[in-house]
Amino acid sequence: MSYHVNKKGYYGEYGGAYIPEMLYPNVEELRQKYLEIMNETSFKEEFNQLLKDYVGRPSPLYFAKRLSEKHNAKIYLKREDLNHTGAHKINNTIGQILMAKRLGKKRIIAETGAGQHGVATATVCALMGMQCIVYMGEIDITRQAPNVARMKMLGAEVRPALSGSRTLKDATNEAIRDWINNPVDTHYIIGSAIGPHPYPDMVTRFQSVISEEIKWQLKEKEGSENPDYVVACIGGGSNAAGTFYHYLDVPEVGIIAVEAAGKGINSGESAATSVLGKTGIIHGCKTLLMQTQDGQITEPYSISAGLDYPGVGPMHSHLYTSGRGEFYSATDDEAMVAGLELAQLEGIIPAIESAHALAIFEHKKFKKDDVVVISLSGRGDKDLDTYIKYFKL
Ligand SMILES: *Cc1c(COP(=O)(O)O)cnc(C)c1O
């Protein structure tokens, strides 16, 4: 079985490009050119140079000694939290801004929920001197004021989405409307391994630098490129896709995804998409998503803004359905405790998203000599208020 995208843009039965007719030329242009552009020597050189000098790659692979003793396994952390802007999202936005330049685009649009992808997009637009418009739900604009300020300081325009629930899905609708109206000069930077083909594959390839580095870093430390398990949290699934990519076809490496169970899988307040989801269409692709009986997308919930998404990328739906990946979900409480534990055992304050991956030890027991690599997708600075309130610090 293949876990990679096929020529038609599908992972098993998931993926494809379910888009309005008027968007077809934009998506088709990207589909025809993305692989060719990514394979150009000059593209690779510029991408790798920026990852090195601007993002600060390679990110360290850190052996977490005290965490390993506590949980009886050899635990390594892939330190995406040390990247410029504090998470893995920048790997993708650097790649896409270079893609936009090669396609001759002058204007960048993006949607954002919590504002993390908006900040990563505004950052690379400043870097390249490109116009940047970020659509954001009106509710999210008030909830996420610091990230709105960051985007503005970076020179982006933040446009409120005023319709519907005034959150992420409404911002996405606005971004798509903008793209339809500006098909020639605009590139739409999607922030996770979702969207119509070729976005999931393109984003995954940009993020695959994570597992490319893990391979040689682990070889240096353990004498083998292959851990027993790779573990990542899943919102839309981009840090997970990057962490899994080079191990998809290596059956001896176990793939573990951790979703947000919120207040509990059956509480009605969760984002455990693969368990609760059914096949449907979201953001232009066919994938597992949380929906009501009559197909309305359900409002997701998680304490971590980055996992608060009702769908999951098509690659992950396929990993789940095919059984190649093991899927777990961690509650708010489990994640918060795991985040505090990492802070006190290793001196690293993780993003609450990443803390969900760390909560795997509540759900699965490893063998003492198992090598377990966990994607530490981001740092916890942005989450300090949530930690303060939760633990009454
Ligand atoms: C956005 C975000 C995520 C979730 O996004 P994916 O596309 O699933 O990786 C996870 N961790 C951090 C730190 C984030 O900012």
C-alpha cells in the first residue's frame, strides 16, 4: 500500500480537489508547476539557505534524559520550538513564499484561527517585501490580540471575517472568496497539510525537512536512522506529516498521532477528528471531519488553539483508516499535566499543542529500549496565560 499522494491527488480514498469552478485555474496552475519548481536547484538552494540562516535549522534532536527515566523509554525531542517564530509553521511559509515568487505572484493571502499561521505568513511576507492580507474571524481577533499586534507590526493587513461564527472557517471562506476575485497576482498560503490537492502534498514536502533531519541526527546518536516510534500532535496535521514523511514506507517505525480530546471524546467538546469524524469535504478536500447527522461541520473544541480544527489532513485520514498509524487522543487535562512535567523535568516549556504529543505516555506503554522521537512542534510562550490560569501560577 502507498501512503504517498497519487497522481490524482489522493491518499487512498482521501484528498482530491473539491473546489468551485472559478478557483480551478489557480489550483491547476499550482498543481502543474509545484513539483517542477520544488525540484529546481536554485529553489532548493534558496529554501535550504533560509531554513539554515533565517529559521535556524537544523533544529536539535535532544535526548531527554530525565523524561526518559520517568517513562521508561529512550525519548528524543525534535526541537521545532527553537525555530524562528517558535514553531514548525515557518518551514511551510518559507517554502510557499518562494513558490509564490517563482509563480510571479505579488500578493499573499492567508487565513488564521489562533493567529500562529498568520504570524508565520506575515513574517515571510516582510522578509520578501510582499503584500500580505490575513483573514481572521472577528471573534478570534479579540481572543488573540497579541498575534494580531504581531501581524500588524510585521506589516500585514488583518481583515476581519464578519459572517457565520466569525472564527476560522469563516476566515477560510473569505480567503477563498478573495482568491477567486484575484486569480492572477495572488497566492493563497494554506497553513496545514490540508486544502485541495496539491496543498497537502506541497505542505508535507516543505515540512518533511523534520524527518529528513531526524534520520541523520538519530544515526549519529543511536547508530540507526530508524526509531521505534515517531510521535506528533495533529491539528490539520502538518508537523505530524513532516515528522512521519521519511518513515511512511519503513514498517518497522511505528507512527503515532495524538489528537485533542478536549474535555473528553464523548463530551461534545473535543477535536478528536479521526475517532469522531466521518468522510466529508472540508477546505477543498475529502477527508475525515466532525459533522452532524445532516453533514454540518461541528464546532471543535480544544484548550490548544492550534488543535481546534474540525478536520484532519487527508494523509492522516488514510494513515488512520489503513491502520498504518496508531491514533490516540489526549484531553486538555492530560496535555496540561504533560506540559508542566516537561517544564520541570527538562526545563522546556512546550506549546500546549506539543504537550498533547507528550501526553502519549498516559495512553501507551513503551519498552525500556524503545527509541521514541516526539515532535516538539512549538514553544509555550504564547500559552503562558493559559498555563497561568490552569495551574494558578
Ligand atoms: C499550528 C500548530 C500545531 C497544529 O498544526 P499542524 O498543522 O497539525 O501541525 C501544532 N503545534 C503548534 C506549536 C502549532 O503552532
